[in-house]
Amino acid sequence: MADAIVAEGLVKRYGNVTALDGMGLTVPEGTVFGLLGPNGAGKTTMVRVLTTLLKPDSGKARVAGFDVVDDARELRAHIGASGQYAAVDEYLTGAENLEMVGRLYHLGTKPSKERARELLDKFDLADAADRVVKGYSGGMRRRLDLAGALVANPRVLFLDEPTTGLDPRARIGLWDVIEELVAGGTTLLLTTQYMEEADRLADKIAVVDHGKVIALGTADELKDQIGGERIELTVNDPADLERARSALTSFAVGEIHVDANARHVTVPVADGSVALVEALGRLNLEGIKVRDVGLRRPTLDDVFLSLTGHEAEAATADDSDLAKEFSR
Amino acid sequence: MNAVQMAAVDGITIAKRNVIKIKRVPDLLVFTVMSPIMFVLLFAFVFGSVIDMPGISYREFLIAGIFTQTVIFGGTWTGLGLVEDLQKGIIDRFRSLPMSPAAVLIGRTTSDIIINVVSLVVMSLTGLLVGWRIRTSFPEALAGFALLLLFAYAFSWVMAVVGLWIRTPEVYNNATFMVIFPLTFIANTFVDSSRFPTVLRVIADWNPVSALTQAARELFGNTNPAMVVSDAWPMQNPIVATLLWTALILIVFVPFSIHRYQKAVSR
């Protein structure tokens, strides 16, 4: 299988801020690749380089066989991109938006119209097709923006934080749409801040921080690497902390962490809910009183803590803000 | 399709999109048209009551100046439209499409001509009501309007560069005042610039806005032999001077704004 995206050693600096610090990745055709990282990690900059919006300071990248700098013009006919902020014209109707995009891909007037209707149907926007976008909900705008990225049946699709800012229902709706799409064989590069999103959609995930890939693997591989699920519990009596540790050793698949101040015990486990029930039974047997208990899935913060040793700090400015600051 | 054809075809697509916005947000056009009416009335009655022009009524002298000022203000819509497109992220979409890199600018400057045409019609009617008259032939008058629109079109490209540079609507609005007020006031637009102190007079003589205003006055027949016209070359040959300025502005600012556009990134 050929590679749809190959990037090597991409560097992009804004003043003395390095947005991309030697970023590289390979995405085989027909697969979904997730770029997971916090604001400011360089995800948006990476997408902008791969979609020809930004020229890298150094490094090379090819998408669908075209160099993103040298063959930018030809490449644009083969990609579709949908950004973090729905790039639709709010004074046009949904249909007018998609027809305009079709004409700008030079599909011709009639095919542009037909394609617009087809996509509006597919994205559940047929009823709103002739309404001005200003009246659309956030979820509808995102769907229209995504439809805009698909007008020319692109070989490679880029989605930059497609569900950021959407309510949970709209998010799940959009996931369904994306899943259906990639089932048809489109290569997709997706950026996200949500572990859950990468988990559900991506075949392979790259965790990025400070403009670099710091971990790469399938969702399962990454979760194994960071310890998977864990039981977190708080005991009533600090004297029970060590007893709890020894009682739960047999369930742990990694090191048990005890925080004496907070009276917290964290136990990495393999088979979450089963382990939780059994562990509670064991604690009960031992007569250890538990104030609070829960099963936690790894989050982006856990990934970061485990991979970088620092929290996924809320960056002071995300990389798109930096892009704005420094591209003047 | 070669590059020029593509620029034209894509430019028309973008211009259509901009025209739809004018239709859907009519307030925009209403206020664009109201302000020249206000200017005609304010200047005609406030300045007109204290300024005497030799051999011609101040109102007749004034209207060509107001025309010039208004079409130049019209150019600011170009920059504002681009700033809004940048803010809303749609420039990112356009830039990732296989379209002509000049199309967004061509489309924008073209659709903004419509705003200026409407402004000119409304201002002419208002002018006629307060005593302005065309004293030349129909073709000459038509040439006068055409020259105003042509210069305004070129000026749109200047404001495109300003808009792509500044990128925030609020700052852009202030920046346009910094450009437009000196340009339209240190000129023969509203007063007789031959009575300016030397430095201002020289600036006014060579200000393209003065050439345009003088050309419009001549083409509409709003001049009088009793009026002093500067000996400076652009004031003696205002039509040629305006055409040269228009060409020069386009030669410099079309490539410059396309270059800025290609580097511009939304947000």
C-alpha cells in the first residue's frame, strides 16, 4: 500500500517560537491518522503545512504524491480540508456555499450544483439547503464545512479539531459521519485534543508536544504504554493506606501509587469493571472503609504526564494565535 | 485553463458570492449610500454658506470633490471585506482550493465597483437637488463617471493591501481614516487649494485625488475661467494624470496585494 502522506523533519518557526520542531509522520493510503496533543502542540501548524497554507522553514512533505511546496497548486485539486473554525460563508445558503466550492474546484456549474445537493443529503442538511448559514447551529456549520472539504472527492482529507466546541450529541453525530466516510477508503489526517476521539476514529495515533511526535502507535499500544485503566480510591482512615495497597497488589498490572496527604490509592488494572468489583469486595473483606472510588480511563493529561513528565498545560496561546501574531 | 482565464472565471465566482451578501444584508448598502448624501448636504450648506468661489457656485464646485471622496471611501470596503473573510476563516478554505491566487482579490475589487456605482447615482441625484449641474455633453459626463470608477477600482487594491496587513476590523477602520482623510483633504476636493500655504499646495497639486477631482470638474463642466488652477503638470493635464496614477497604482498594488494574500493565514 502506498503512503498518502509522508512528512520528514518539518520545522516552522514564528519569531523565536518553534511551532514545528522536526515533525515527521507517514500515513498509508486508506487509513485514519490521529494527531493528538494540547493547544499549542503544533497540530494546526502541521495541517496548514500539509494543506499548502504555510511553507515550512525546512523539511519535506508529500501528500498524494505531490510536494506540498513545489507542487502546491496541483496538490490542492486532490485534498480537502476542514478547519477548527467552520470556514463557511454565513451570508450564503448551504447549497450556495457548496456550489461555490465546486466551481472553485473547476467542476463546472451543473456538476457543482448536483454535487452540492448530493452532499447536503448525505450530511442531513437537505432541509436546510436553501437557508442562509447564519441561522445554522454549530453542528450544522461543521457538517457543512466538512461537506465543503469533500466536494471534489479528495484522495486525502484533513480535519483540524473537527469536533472542538461541539456539544456531546453533535460530536457523536459528526463521528458517525466521519466513520462512514473513511469506510469508503478516504485517507484521513485528523487532529484532536480528545483521547476518546482519536481512540474511536484513528487507526494510528501520534502524540505531539512542542512541535514533535513524542509517541506513535495504535490506540491500544498507547494505552498500554501509559498504563490503561486504573482504580482510584480514597480511604477514610490514613492508617488503612498501606493495608489497602497490599490488599490490592494482586489486581495491579503496574506500580500502585499512594498519596498519603490526599489518602488516595491509584491502582493500574487490566480488566476495569471486573477488577473494580473484585477489589471492592477484597477491601470490604479486609474491613477497609472507602470514601470514594472510581474507574478512570486514561485521558490526554495521563498521556502527557506519562510521556513527557509534565501536564498537558493549557498553553497561553494556541498555535493558530501564534500564526496570526507572527505572519504579519 | 491558463492563469489569466482562471483568474477571471474564479474572480467572477467570488464576485457573485460578494454580491449575494450585498443583497442579503441591505443595511450595508443603505448606510453606504446615506453617508454621501449626508456629506453633500453638510458641505453644501455648512461650507457653502461661508465659502465663495470665483465665477461658480460653491455647490457646483463641491460635488465633484464629494464624488471623489465617496468613491475613495468605497475602496475601504475592499479591505474590510478581506479582513472579515480572514476573521471568519473562509480565506483558509479558499487558499486550500485549486483556484487562482488572484481570484479572491479580483472578485472583491470587482463587486465593490457595484457599491460605488450605486453611491454615484444617489450622490448625483442629491447633487442635482442642491444645484449641481452637468454643463458638458453626455459622452463627457459619462467619461467623468467612468474615470471616477476606474480610479476607485485601482484604489481598492491599495486598501486590499491595508486590510491584509491589519487583519482586525476595528483597527482597520481607524487605519483607513489615517489614509483617507489626509488624502482627500490635502487636495482641491472641498476648497480652492491654490490658497493653501506652499507645502500643502505642492502636496495638493501632486495628490492623485486632486487630479481626479479636477478631471471630473472639467468633464462635468464645473469649472470657470475665473478660478485659479495651479500650473503643476497634473493640474493642467488632469485626465492624463489620473489615468497615469491609476496605471501606476495597479502596477504596484495588484502584485503586492496578491503576494500579501498568499501569505495571509486566517486567525
